[in-house]
Amino acid sequence: MNAEDTLILESEPQERAGQPPARFAVNRRDFFKTLGSGVMVLFLAPSALAQEAGAVGRRGRGAQGPVQISAFLHIGEDGVITVFTGKTEVGQNIRTSLAQAVAEELRAPMASIKMLMADTDLVPWDAGTFGSMSTPQMASNLHRVAAAARETLLDMAAEQLKADRSSLTVADGKISKAGGGESVTFGQLTKGQKLTKTVDSATPITPATDWKIAGLSVPKVDGRDFVTGKHKYASDLKLPGMLHGKVLRPATFKAKIVSIDTKAAEAMEGVKVVQDGDFVGAVAPDSLQAEHAINAIKVEWSAPTEQPSNTTIFEYLKKNVVAGRGGRGGGAAPAAEAAGEPVAPVASDQTLQQTYTVAYIAHTPLEPRAAVADWKEDKLTVWVGTQVPFGHRSELARAFAIPEERVRVIVPDTGSGYGGKHTGEAAVEAARLSKAAGKPVKLVWTRQEEFTWAYFRPAGVIDITSGVRNDGTLTSWEAHNYQSGGQGLQSPYNIPAANQKTQFHQTRAPLTIGSYRCLAATANNFAREVHMDELARLLKMDPLEFRLKNLTNDRLRAVFEAAAKAFGWGAAKASAGRGFGIAGGTEKNSYLATCAEVLADTASGTVKVVRAVSAFDCGAIVNPNHLKNQIEGAIMMGLGGGLFEAMEFKDGMITNGRLSEYRVPRFSDAPKIEIVILDRKDKASAGAGETPIIGIAPAISNAIFDATAIRLRNLPMIRDGLKA
């Protein structure tokens, strides 16, 4: 962009001493061309640090960096309210709930709201869609943006209508005089004007108790397009003159090319082979021809002779701790938790020491990675399914050594992510092939590529040692997590600070690992809640009673009590082959409890989860039906990781990289699911896409023990059938 075409937007000064205002650039002509004329309200919040704790990126680092949350709102002459956000739609229905926030404050119809999402040339910088941050941060900011716009419109209407401002009412996208008198629409007010107002965090917003649009089960925006196939994903896109690309994959992990012969591929009609170091790809008029070209390439690889396998992974992790890496789980910890210093002996009537493990699992998104790249002169545009469009922009700029303003990333609504679409491999590969071919190139990973070359949820080992009195009072707790992360490792139960220690130990990883839905909280919650059940059984106490005895957190107590009541906890007793389990936890400012009923047959080794009841508190509810959908989806996803999902690998190769070999939940696995939502309008709305996954696996494990006296401490629990 030329200097005169650049609109520089600057945030308020940062709260941390010496931190300059955050600045970012958008293309002035594209920006205002998109907007047209009307009122523009600009929100710029102070920068803050955000970290997906426990996530390990492709370069072995946690995803950490400054997050500038910004949103633009524009009201056009036609009354259309355009909202600009860097958030992406990956199935969580954030387009609808964010639109509800704007409609609520502007007192405008939902049909008048247009969401423009995740186009790096047109929206402000955003860290990405992860960590359940969209609702507590972006929705909150949009409430303030829209509220400020409403107040600005009232000022304009008072002047235009020659009326006392306090006598005006705002409803249905227009402002009217008292008593049903003269009115003016938003579009009539903004005609021919471009006004800017800076909004700060003090701008008052409508309290949840007074919501009229937010808080309702508004239908999904553009929902019909998704179910009829009208909506286009990255894998559906077509550009004039577009070619299709495929990439030559190594024979094993860490393999390097020794020799290569591409003559046969290059001789194919319409095929161009691209080679850049160890990157080798081919483009052709269609994807099948590109695949034939890749298969025709003769290549010799070299790779390490010995690599760990899934059969030895947990021993490997304990032996391969990275010195000086890791940290305490769950935030700040007492001084007694210094690395290597065990919890001091505490007077306890009973002690328990157990080890729990979780396997590597795949994200298995409905839509594998896909990207369409197009170079026009000196600018690169990439359409790609991702959760971090600006992260992809940076990755592409680094890959081609060009300024970020010469890279545009556009994100079509994406066929799920679950934390698995943070890195830009497909985008970079498509861009490399497009640059070499001089034409747009589409690259769509196969399911096998997605299983093999995407990153995985980390495997982990969790060791817990605890002490308890005979009356059920917890006296000490020590937990160590190896590799999977520190998120959720800190116990929510009452244990004297001096008598507890939680520590995360980073280890060498034979597979590439990264973010996954709720990060390590799933693994750590499984270990803790199964351990709590073991303690209750050791004391011959009811598992719910034992938990409540050691809880003072009112919100966590409330979801345990609500789930137990809806489930009928204690009303039915376990019998041979039928059992009941309970588990709960808190993560990302939300609270969950889940009860499960299972049928377990020790003779055949089969387990059937017949019923699951979850109670959930995420503060003020924005869209009840969509929240229930999220919770139900999390339960089913957690059921897969709990019962049978696991990656198999040996000698540097994934050996079950197909859906025919990798077991995901099926309709036949679905239990009867009941959801109890605690609508806390007195609390800020929290994100709800992740926390509901943490309860189902430990509840199932505890129910299996209730039915069979078999204690399962490893995820997945019944991959090869029910075994002691």
C-alpha cells in the first residue's frame, strides 16, 4: 500500500508502563469501499497478553503474544449494520451470538446485522479464535461499540428532529419521538456522513437482566446455507484459471531427501513440478492428475532408525523431561511448590498414589486443511480455513520474506477446528505452488495427510499423590503432569496451600503437538476426578458427598448439585454391569458437572454409555439453544477421546491414519443426553466451546468402576475392550 492509501489506527496507551499504543494498518480504499457512507464507530481496547497455557506450537513454544481486540461497526444509508471482526466461524456459531450483541445494544433487528469476519485487509488485528475468548472479550467489546453507536445516533436524532434527547426512544432500527410521533431510521441519520468515535471500557452497556435479543435462542444466521450446501468452504472455492496442487510427503517423520527423480511427473501433460529444498509439489488442471504426478516421482529418503512408538510412549515421556522447561499448573502457586520440592508430610489417615495417562489423539475436523492461493503482481491472497487469520498472514509473510501488508488472508466459514487449525502449512504450501505456477492454486489435504501431518493433542502422564482424613477432609495433594500441559492442573477443592503442589513438566515429543479443545484441562480433570472417586471409595463415602465436603466454590457446588438432581443421583443403586459416575470441574471461568450411566459387560468387554447429564454455568447465557448444542457436541467429542480415540505410531509413521482405522464416536455411541443450564445473569458471559468436554471421560471411568470394580486410569479406556 502507498502511504496515502493507508489508514493507520491506533489504540489507547497500554496499561503496562512503557508500552506504546498498538498500531495497525488497513487499506483505506478497500476499507471505505466496503463501508460506503455512514457512521463508523471505532473501538480500540488496551492490549493484553493472552496465552493458551499448555499449548506447544510447531516450534516447541507456547502460543503467546499481545492481543489487540478491536471491532468496527458501520451503519450504512440503507440501514445495514456491518460489523467487522477478526473472529472466525468454525462451527461454534459465533456469527450469530456476536450479531446478537450488536442488535441488543442498537435495538435493531437481527436481519439488519451483517458480520464481516476474518479478512485481514478489512478487519482489525485479532489474536485468533481460541481459548473460549470470543464471547467474554469480543462480544463484550461489541456491546460497547454498539452502545456508543446508539448514543451517537440519539445525539444526531435529537438535533435532526429538534427534540429533547431524553424523550426519544430507539427500537427496530429507528429513533422516534415520544408518543409515536415523528421518527427517523438509522440510515436516514447517517446518510452522507462518516463520523468516528472512540469507545473506551467505561461505555455503559445493557445489563443481562434487561436483554431483549441477547439471551434468546435466535436461529443461526445463514443456517439454511449450511444445511443446503449453498455455503462455500475453502475446499469449495474456485478461481478462474485455477490449478490444483499436491505435495510430496516424507516417508516417515524427520525424513530428508537423499535423491529424487521428477522426470516422469514433468512429462505428464499440464503438470508442473515445484521443488524448493525438501519441499516438492506438483500442480495440474485437476487434483487427480496432480496426485498421479506426485506418485510418479521417484525419491529416496533418509530418516532416524529408531523412533518411539505408542506402546512405549508413557515410559518415554517420563524419561525425556526437558530440563528447565515446564511450570506450575493453574497459575500462581504457593512458595512451597518450588520445582523439585515435594509436599511436606501431612497427618493423614489415608494416602493414595496413582498414575493416569492420556494418548495422542487427532482433531479429526470434518473439513481437512484447505487453501486457495493467488499471487497478483506483488501481493498474495490466500483463502484458508483457519482459527488465526492474522497468524497465518504473519507465517506467509515470513515464508516469502515480504511485508505483512502484501499478504491478505480471507477465512471462509470453516468445517471445524477444535484448536487444530492454528498453523499455516496448507496456506504456505498453496502459496509456494501458486508462486511457481504463476496461477491460482487450490490445495486440499487428504484425510490421511490430516491424520499424519497435522499436529496432535499431546499425550501425557499425570502422577497424583494425596492424603485424606477418615471424615473425608482432603489434607494434601501433589500432581505432576508430563507433556500434556498445566491447564486445569490446579485442584478446585479445598486443600491447605502449604500442602499442595502442582507442576507441569515439558518433555521431548515424538509427534508434533499443539492446541486441542480445552487444552490439557481434559487430561488433568480426568486424572483428578478419577482420583477423587478413588479416595471416596477408599473412605466408603458417596462420591458426590465427598466432593461437596471439600468444596466452598459456590458455582462449582451449584453445578454438582444441579447435575445430581437432574440425574437422580443416589436414587438407583449400581448392579452387576450397571454403574453411575460423577465428575466436574472449572475452566475458563465456567463450571461443569457431569453424571454418566453405563452398561458394562466384562465377558464381552463392551461398554455402552446409556445416559449423560451435564449441568453448566458460563455466566449470562447469550443463546440457550446454541449453548446446548455446544455442550452436547463437547460431550460426544469427549466420549470419543475417553473411550477409544488414540493415535498408533511406530518407526516414525502413523499406522492408523484413516477413519476406517481411527475410531471416532458414531450415532450408535450416543447416549441419551440431558443438559441443565444455570443462567447466571449476575455474572459476565464466559466462553462455552471448551469446558463442557472435561467431565464426560472421568464420569464414565467412575461409572465403569461402579458397575464392575474395574478401575480404568488410562485414556482411551476401552480401545481394545474392557480390561482390568
